[in-house]
Amino acid sequence: MSLIGRLWARRRERPTLVFVAALVLTALLAYPFVDWWLRANFEFASGFRFGDFGAYNAAVERWQRGESLYRRTEEGGFWGTYLYPPVVLLLFRPFTALLEFRPAAMAWVLSTALFLWVGLQALVAAMGYDLRWFERVGLAWLVAGFQPVILTAKLGQTSLFVGGLLSFAGAAMIWDGRRSADLTGESLLESPWALASGAATAVVGVVKFAYAPVGAHLLHDRRRMAGALLATVPVLWLSIRFFDVEAHRTYLEVLRWGVEKGSDDARSPTLWLAPYYKPLAWLPGAQMLRAVVCLGVAGLSVLAPPRARRSVFALGVAAVPLFAPQTYVYYFVALLPVAVVMLAVELERDGRPELVLVGLLLVHLHSYGLKFLVHNVPAAVPAFEALRPAYLLFQPGLWGNALLFGLAARSVVQSTDLTIDLLPILDGAENQTSEGDG
């Protein structure tokens, strides 16, 4: 039976789930047409200009001319220029070498979108679901209808590539867990899927250091951690082989600048742009909270039992858009594999899978939903303007992201025994005391 058939068969048992699923499917299926209509009628809906890919292309050209990869702006920062580690340029070089700018950008977007689509299919298969051919085609349309995916494509961003890597990392992790019940007794050579999962995760961290929390599941298994470390060595060699020391030194300045920008006060949501997402700007001491939560995620990952591997993976990935110093709407692409994993987890435990879908819908509606709330509603209802200081709390993606993170955290905590049985310790202490006093 197809997944749609399975869902429809549960309409009497789980009517809310079926209703929410139908709502989400409708929103995703319709959005490519909605985006086309918005671009045709409103200036704020940008076209496919590939601005970020332009920054990558310019960095490749500077590299070929022997110039610095990174360009400072007049304000002293690096805004609007190439911001990735030097080695990431090797991803873009094949496209820029063979094609002119726009065809190269389109080829980059199409190839990374295909990578994401195949990765999500692998993740679904790892969960134990066999997709029919029409479901695979439907999945492609659903991915194309996810607003952060379209935004990423318009910019020529790297988020589709990162989402594909995360999907394959999650699939490899689950395949490894299904193959072996005893995770601690195997040698590294007998753990190819664990090594592949760790390697894919490490590449994500290299592409964007802000994605470091996705490595939570590496702390959960030494073999996946070994895979990450083994992948890092050739990446470092490539970076040193093709780029000079000065490029790496300057990149450290870029990282420092990015962290500082993440500490600055956020621009008002009324100064809306499509990638706008400031999840913690309304909180005092947001940087401290980010550090505490990331430590908590790491701690839960270490304490969680092997059966919680899927939830640990989802927890680390969902933490990125919510707690990274600088986040944008295209970071939400990483939540697609989170939604796939948590849907399966919640269905298996007879939990709240409809909340996973609600979280995904809120993330999908974030950009234009926020614009509607801060621009259109005050224009129609002037009294709404009094809520301007709280506009940051009206970000739909904030609550969708928090919902997915919370569901993953709850699943990990419920599978983890955080209590310590003190009775054996006390009994042992009493016996030692009695023997000593005798």
C-alpha cells in the first residue's frame, strides 16, 4: 500500500493527522504556482537572480587571478561576499569552469536539488517505507513546493546540498542501526554505514561551521565519530593543497565577524526581506542561551541509549536554525530530513505526528506569513501597530522550528534514563562501614 493509502486508511483512527497532512500537502503542492503569481504581480517577490551564487563565482575568479578569496566591505565586515571555508570553492569550480554565470547557477541549483530529492528518498527507505514511482515524483514536487527550497534556488545557495548530505547521513545511520543491534562491539572496518554517516555529517560542518550541532549524533556512537574524523583529514589536505595559509587566516576573521554579527541587535521585522529569520533576537543574553542549549544537546546525545539514535539525529539538526549565531530562512531546508525522521518516530510511538506536520507548515509559511503580519495586518487594523515591540515573536518559523526541536528533545529525554540508583552505592558504603567498625 502506498503512503497516501496508509494515511487515508487511518482517517477514522487519526482524523486530525489526516486533516493536517492534507493541509500541508495542499500548501506544498500549490506553492510553486503561488510563487509564480507573486513574482508576476509584486515587486517584493524576487526572481531567480542567484545572488549568492554570484558571490561564489566571484570568489572563484579571484582565486584564479591569485587574489584574496575574501573581500572586506567599506564598513569593515564581509557582508555580501564569499563567507565559506576556502576548500568549499572546489564545489563550485566545475560549474563555473564549464558554463557562463546563469547556466552555471541553474546547473548548481538543479544538481543540488536532485541530490536533496534522492537523499530524502534514501531516508524514507531507511525508515522502512517503499515509495512507489508516483510517490517519488510527488516527493519531487513537494520538495520544490517547500518555500525555503524555492528561496534557496532563487539565491543559488548551498542549503540544498547541505540538506541532501544530512538526508544521506541520517539514512546511513539508520541502515547501520538496523543492520547491527550491538553497536559497541563492532570494529570500524565492519561499520561502513556508520563511517559514511559520520563522513557526510563532517562535510556539512566543513561547508558551514554554523551547522556544528548536527554532529550531535556523532557523540552518540564512536564509529560515526571516527567516520567524521576520517573524512576531515582529506578535506584538510585539499584545503591546504589548493589554498594558501593567508586564505585560512582570513577565514578565521570571517568567522569572528559572523559571531559578532550574531550578537548585534536584530533589524526590525518591518524591514522585511524574504530570508529574514531572527529566532532569539527578542531574548536578552541570547548568545549564552545558545551555548547552554548546545551543551545540553551534546549531553543528551552522550547519555541517550542506542535506540534513540534517530531522535538524537533530529535533535542536533533541528537545533541549527534555532540556535546558530546567524540564521536565515534557507537554513530551514535542513528541517526536511528532521520532519521525515520525527514523523516516523511519532507514528511508531503513537505520539503526535500531526505536530511534526504543523511545525513543517509553520516553517513553510514563515517568509510571507511574517510579511503579512507586520505589513498587511497593521495597514488593515491600525491598532495592531501597538504590538510592534513583540513582532519578533510573530515569526511563524520560530514556532515551527521550536516545535520540531521540542518534539525531538522530548523523544530523546523519554528514551534516556537520567536517574541514578543510589541504593546500591549506599548499601555498599554501609557494608564497608560495618566491616571496618567490626
